[in-house]
Amino acid sequence: MTAVAAQKEGTGARILRVLLTQRIALLAVLIVAVVVTFFIQDAGGYLTASYDFDYMSASLISAVPLAMLGLAELLVILSGRGGIDLSVGAIVSLAGMVFGFAYGEWGWPLWAAIILTAGFGALCGAVNGFLVSYIGFPALIATLATYYAFKSIAIVINNQEPISTAPIQKLFSISKSVELPLFGQYVPDIPLGIFTFLLPTVVAVWLLLARTAYGRRLYAIGTNDVAARWSGLPVRDTRFKAYVYAGLLAGLVAVVTVGQFASARPDAGVSGNGMALPAITIAVLGGVAITGGIGRVAGVVLATLLIVWLNAGILLAFIGNEGSQYQLLALGAVLVFAALLNGLTNRRYGGTS
Amino acid sequence: MSTVTATIRHRVLPPRLTGQEIVLAGVLVVLWAALAVSTPAFLTAGSIQPLLVATAPIALAGVGMTIVIITGGIDVSVGGAIMVCSVLTAKALVGAEVSLPVAVLLSVAVGGALGLVNGVLIAYGRVHAIIITFGTANLFMFLGLRIFGSGTVNGIPGTLAFFGRGAGGRTLGVPHAFLITVLITAAAWWYLRHTAGGRHFFAIGGDAQAARLAGVRVQRRVLLTYLITGLLVGLASCFVIAQGTSTLDQSVGSGKELAVIAAVVIGGTSIMGGRGSVLGTLLGALLVQSVASGVTQLGWRSQLSDLFVGVFIIVAVGADLLRTRARRSR
Amino acid sequence: MTDEKPRLRLTGIAKRFGAVRAILQADVTVRAGRVHALVGENGAGKSTMIKIVSGAETADTGTIEFDGEPVRIGSTTDAIGLGIATVYQEPQLFGELTVAENIFLGREIKKAGRVDWAEQNRRVVELLERLGLPARYATATVGTLSVAEQQQVSIAKALAAEASVLILDEPSAILTDAEIEVLFGVVRRLTADGVAVVYISHRLDELFRIADEVTVMRDGRTIGTHDIHDLSVRRIAELMVGGILSDERPHRVVPDGPPVLELDGFGRTGRFHDVDVRVRAGEIVALYGLVGSGVSEIAACVYGIDRSTAGALRFEGEPVSPRSPRDAQRLGIALLPANRKVEGMFSFQSIAFNISAGHLERFSRFGVFLDRGRERSVALDLIRRLAVKTPSERQPISAMSGGNAQKVVLARQLVERPKVLVLAEPTQGVDVGAKEEIHRLITELAEEGTAVLVVTSDLPEALRIADRIQVVRGGTTTEEFGPDASQVDLLAAAAGGTA
């Protein structure tokens, strides 16, 4: 059907179709548009500071938690049957406190504390996965409940006090920027968190989804879980693990967040807007279908870059906290736009890829 | 035949109370009794009245959310909508010194407009409600924060004291905010049970396609649910202003959407649509607030109440899951 | 009593879907107060006829007269306006609403702005009493009723709009004997009131208890209407299959040997019982039964989707009880599901994805990473072997025709060379060319030594490919036939053929 349509349509229609059906292409074009717009604004002197490659690179530090949680949502939304995780922010808070105790108070070595924190995040995810996959709770309900539970425990566990002992404060160094070896002098310095946390995570999740048998199973159960059962796939086990992995990623984000704030804050992942809402937004913007079975790592990463660089530009275009307000506008408008586009695409071309 | 018809007339609909509502009422009674025993101060007007006032906005927004969820939708923009309505109304109270009816009308109109935006996008954009409302949640928060400008709204006059915690907010000891909430809940309960329009909400949640074939105007009805939610959020925002001090800060409305959804879910409304009760939502909201109040009065950390909310959700929905499973295997 | 006036008369109806000519020439006259049975093999054109009468489809040629007046039925609304009501196999009801609400949904009786429950209930009770159904249904929630009760409610719903023609599409397929009695009671009351009933069924024996006249369809044509008193089950079967003999098929020699798959007194409570089947290596055995005979449930139990509750399942002589499809697969049992779209296809995924699903351990290195090269070569190999028409193994399966998609799902079952292959309705919704190819493939697989069990409701299919045919009726295996059996004998055995 698509092949027939392609023969008849002109170049313009073809570009439109590619932009609408290939989310990656659309995001790439939007990123270029955003960056070019701010470069022009910068050249015209409308910005409060310079929007250049150094600035764009430095702003990547906020991409670390956003993309990692976006990938966590990718995993659970892919698993289908209304998969979603509202509790990732609360897990970040709680796992952050665990990290705070282990590294800041009990004096564990850093690597051990990180493993403990990630494992603890996975354990929290396992609670979600058990409720959703083995008991049959709707994901929205189960993760709403655990959101409240984890959030509450995180605050109560240390009497509402943050942990910011000396070792934790020194951790701030992980959010500083570094010069790349060999050709580093020719390109901007890049935040260390990108290399220590984000890149390994992106590669790992990409490998998991695109190159492992587990990834195949996840796409299969998300596409059609009845057919998956009739094909002999372990449907429950696969869905359960998606939530465990999401929890594990939230645990890693907890470490990053503690480092960024130089303090383990009991409300780190739930204060204000929380972390779950932006993460889900990033996933949807990245082309993940809320019905499951469709979505790619590249989409989530590009969606993160779009939002991060858009937000970075907005901060320079407005004075004071107006910038952070307009970031909300941008996020909301982009999400509604993307969602309506999905609706349109489904009607006109029969789906996104 | 006439005898059959006569007995049928007595039971024209499913039972007035669902099992979930009876259980919830039972849990509430037990909880109140336990709290009364452990902290003598609990069963006093000074403790119960603020509890009811605090329940009102959640339960009121919950009425709209219940209808939305019955049709198979959801609205996570309630928190943002509360922020917009309350800050706008607060500014009008401070700046223009508007009267109580004008303030209420303003807030309800603004809430209705926001609900309309959601409704149009969801009913005619054919996109899943959760995605659209995640988006509008951000937009509403932007609007709210813009109106706040920087900082807080200070020196709000006592115009809305009629809905507040003070003596002016009560008649015969019953807080007006709670009374209004109960009346609106009762009206919604009657509407959902006894009118064609109300029943159509359930049909849409059960099977939207089949409802369309049966002649239900699905898109319009769906739009209406978000509009209703918006209007009720507008009124709930007045309650929020009234129960605070003379200052409104930027955290207003934050996280309220989840609190409202929690009350609805604990009240026995199925997130899959087609089944639910506004009465359950009122009881759910009351239960959540009672626990919050009880936790503080027992001298525990107030945030511990969230843990109970999580447990309640799991227990309420889990019991429902087991019931459905038992019924299916029968 | 054939002097009743015609209520609905269809003359010279023809309908084609693209290249497929669903109905070539059909004439049917339905009379008031009579039960008119419409019978025919799968694909004979019955369901298209129903769709034309109920307004879901429009005929290409032909005329429709209602009470002697020519009418046009262009939509379902037109049909309902004329008083033609259709009850489909699957009840379309709202589970959380009461029966009365379901019946009046969208056209509620109102009094002062609110629904007049008392009046609605009164009318529903009247309606139920007219149908001879319990009045307590009126206020019951539909979700709490059984499938049979829901079907009765569907009939009541259809009749609430003052229908004068009622079409029942295979109503008995999902019912037990006792439930069928209730259904017949309802139908008899309706005809006594002058309603014309069109009754579609595969169960020929029951026609003698309910129908007044029978129209037989074969290959898109109506081949005559007969008074039921002039017919027998055998005679109807003969009319349905026509004079055509089974296709010539090469004689296969099945190697002797112990059975690979053995069902012995196999049963599942409420579904089927005392099923005895033996399949040897290299043998093709068909389980032939009508929809509702329990034949599809047997396949699901062998494959571990459901658990059996009685008897034994033996694999290579050893008793086994697969708890899941995975268990069955590990033993070497593969199954091609009957409902391709729901149980078979991963729709927006590629052909290679669809083939390798369920065999991922085989395609992975260290049990973790996917060996995409091997996946591709196996997929290409199977695409070639099964003659799947596609430019690339990366095409999504949703873009393919029914026959090609079915081949892809079949390819998935062949990846691990199963010892037992169960095929449920292997050629349902598949075009003629692909059907031939799939049959050829099944024979080839048997030649290679696979024990094949074909579960089918397609009679020519059973005769064409099977070495032995076991008829399933009323939830159990009854007679066994060889490949030389006549279609009439088989149909008579499956459809209730003591007559």
C-alpha cells in the first residue's frame, strides 16, 4: 500500500510523508530548526548570554536524568497493556536516600554504593512489575500506588532531612565538564555524566532492545500479547523484567541526581513537577506508542536533545524565572503537537515507525 | 405477570450501594473509632471540621474525574488547572476586590475554559487522554506561573471565608465547602444513575464503538466529561483559596491530580472504564484525608500518610481484581 | 402451509468483493410465521446473504421485496427501519449495564428528564415473557449472565424495535443442548406471533426440530428451497456438497510405527470428553467438526493453552501434560493457531520477526544476543520453501495478503522441525492458490516424518489432505473415516447423521 502511494506522490508529498511517519526524521529537523533559530537570535544579540556549542554542550548535563528516565519509560510503555511508570521519580528519591546512607554515612566505596543503589531501584521496579505482570493491576494504578508509597518512605526514612556529608559533597565533581582526550581541544568540554552514566545507558538499552532476544520478546508482547503466548513466549516474565529494568535505571538516575545537588534530598524526584511526567513526555515525543510495541532508543535520545537545547535557549531568551516558565510552555506545546501529529499520522498513513 | 412487574419495579437498577462503597464506609467507621480511642481529640468538632474542609476540593474535583474515568479517559491536568483558577481568582480578589459570587463565577468560568481545551483535543484529536492531559498539564502550569509572575499572591481578603475553616464557613457546625461537595456529589450520583445521558457515560466506557452504533454521540459526551471536570475544578479552586491563609504560593495544585485519581480509584471506579461511583470517590477522599489527619494527630510524620494512600490503592483495586476474577471463573 | 404471504423476497442477488464472487445467483423467499433455514458449506455465501439482508453490505444486482413492495436496503439503519433484526454470534452488549438498559440504550423512555425505569422495565418484562424468558433478567447486569443468556438478551434487544424478520446467525454454535431448547422455545413463540425467522446453522439435525423450509447454498448459488418434510440429514448433506467427487489425490503410504501423539479419554470439563486420537510419524489425521463441537478446544489443550481435566496425553509413548505453549514446544509439539490476527500475527513487525518469535533461544548467542544473520538466513530459507511472496524479509506482515500472512505464521511453526504439528483451521480466510500451496506443504511435512493433526471445519480440506478423518461431534470423537470416504457420509456424521 505504501509502495503504491510512493509511486504516485510528488517530492513535496514524499517529504511530508517521511516527516510524519518517521519520527526520527521529524525530530532531527526540529532540532536543527531550534538550534538555528537560537544561533540567529544570538547573532542578533537578543539573548542574555551566548548560545554557542560550549553552551549547548554544558546544557547536556540536564539531558542525563531526562534521557535515562525517558528510556525507563520506553521499556515499560513498549511492554504494552497500558504500560507506564508513574513511580520513577519516587524511586529516584528513595534510591537516592539509600545511596546517601551507603556512601555518605556508612562509608561504602563508591562502586559498591552505586551497585546497591541500582539494585535497590531494580527492587522497587520489581514491586511494580509484580503487581502489573503477575497480579494484573493496570500499570497506571500500580505505579500510582507505589509512587505514593516510595515518596512517603523516602521522606520519612531520614526524618525529612537531606544527607549531604563530605563524601556526598565531593561527588559534585561528576557533574563537571571534561575535555575529551586527543581531539578535545577542538570541541567543547562535555559534562562527565554523559560518559559515566548516559552513554553507557543508551548503549546498553539499545543493545537490549535491538540486539538481544529479550528485546525481541518485549516488542512481541507489546505488539500482541495473545500471539506472544501462543508462540510460547514467557509473557509475564518479560513484562515483569521491563519494570525491573526501569527501576534499575531510576536507581542510576538517583546517583546522578545526588551528585548534581551534592546532596541526597528526600524529595529529589518528586518535588515540583516530579520526574515522571517529563520522562513520559520525552518517551511519547520520541515516538513511543502508548499502546505498546512501537518505539526506539534513537527517538527518545533525539527527543531529549530537542527538549534540552530548546530549554537551554529559552533560559537565555528570557530574564529570571520567566525562562523556566516558558520551558513548561515549550514542553506542553511540543507534546500536544506530537500527540496530534500521531493521531493525524495514524489516520493518513496507518502508523508511525 | 403483574406480581412480577411489581417486584421488578422495586429493583430497577443495580443496588444503590456497591460492595466497594459499603466496605469503604466500614473502613472509615473503624478508622474513626480507632482514632477516637487513641487520640481523644480526634472526635471533636475542632478536628473533624478541618478534616471535612480539606476533603472538599479533592472530592469535588473527584466527581468530574470519576465521570472522566467512567468513560475510559483520564485527566492528569487537574493540578495545573487548580493552579490557574486559584491564582487568577486570588489576583482578582486582591486587585479588583471582587465579591464572592463574581470570584466563584470567574474561577468556574476559567476552569470550564481549561476543561473545554482538554475536551476538544481529546474528543476530536483522537489521541489518548493521558498524553493530551500530560501536555496541557504543562501548559496550564505555565499559565499559572505566568500569572503568579514572581513570588506569591499576598493579602488575599477574606471574601471567600464562606468556604473556609473559620466560623463563617459553617452552618450548624457543617462546613459549607463540604456541604456543597456533598450536594454536588448527590446530584452527580442521581444524574449518572437516572438519566439517559448519565447512563451513556457508562456505555461509552464499556464499548465506545457499540455506543456509537446505538446512537450515542460519543465525541460530545466525552467532551462534556472534561468540561464538567473543568467547571468543578474551578469551584474546588475557590475552596483551596479559602482554606489557606491570606497568601497563595506557587506550589498550589501541585500533585493534586494524583491525589484526585487516588481518591477515585480507592472509591472503586475502574480505570478501564464502564464502572464507577461518585459516592465511592467521596468516601475515598474522606478516607485519605482521615488518614492524613490521624497520622498528624498521632504525632507521626505527616508524609507517612502517603504510604497509607499507596496501600489503600493496592488493597482497593486488588480486591476488585480478585472479585472480577472470581466472577469470571464462576 | 406454504400459502403464507411472502414477507421478504430476494431475487437474482449477486455480490462480488474485488475478484472474489461471493454470490453468483441467489433467490430466497422468507414467509411470515415460518422458520426458514439457510444452510451451506463454509464459503457457500451464507454470511454474505445475511450481510445483504441486514444492510451491512449492498448487493451488486438483484431485487429485494418486503411485503410485496420493492425496497432498497442501503444501510443497517434501513434494515432496522423495515423491521429486519439480526442477532450475530457474538452478543454486542454492555457488560456493566442491566439488561433493560442494554435493550433501550440510545432510545431510552424518558419522563421529566429522567429515564422512566419502571416503564422500561415493564416493557422489557413483557418482552421477556413474550419470549418465554425469566423476568428477573430485566434488572440483571449483563456481565453476570451466561453466554446463552446474553444471546437471549440479544434476541430480546433485536425484537424491542418491533421486528418482523429475525435473522439468527448460527445461534446454536455456542449453546448446550438445554440452552438450545430454550432458544427453540423463543423461536416458536415468535413464529406463532407471525415473525419470519431466518435461521442459519451448521447442525443439520436440529433443523428437523425447528425449521419449516430449507434453502441450500453451494458455491455462491442457492440451489433450491425445500419443505423440511421432504428432506433428511443425508439429503441436505448431498445437496450441500453436490455431485462432485473428492479431488483425485495421490495415494500415500503411511509408514507403520507407534503413535507419536496419543489422546486417550482426553477431556476438559464442560468443553469436550473421551477424545481418542492417535497420530503416527508421517501421518496426517484430521479432526473434523463443526463450530462449537469442541474441536478447537481439543487443540488448545494439546498445546498447553488450557489444561485437560481427564484422560491422558501421550507423546512418543510417555504421558505428558504441557502447562504452557512453551512446555509443548519443548516436547516438539507446534501449533498453528486458528485465529491468525489475534493469536498468530505480530502485526506491525517484520516477517523475520514473526518467524523467529518463539524460537529466540535458537537464534541467540550465549542465550542473550540475537544472531541476526542466522535469523535472516532461516527466515529467507522458510520464505523460499513456503513460497511466501515478498520482496524482503523485512516487510511488515500487516501489509501482506491473508494467504501470505498465514504462510509466515506457519513458517514460525517449522523453525524447530516439530515432531507433532497441530494445525487449527490452516486455510481459513486464505485464497484458493495459497490454500493449494499450504495443503501441498502439509503433505510434504508428513512425508518428512512429521505427525500432523489438522483441526478443521472445512470438509473438502479434511478429505483432501488427511490419511484418516475423525469426526468430532458433541464434544467427543465419534466415527473414523478413511481418505476415500464420501463427503456426504462425513457431513452427515458431523452434523447429526443418524437420520
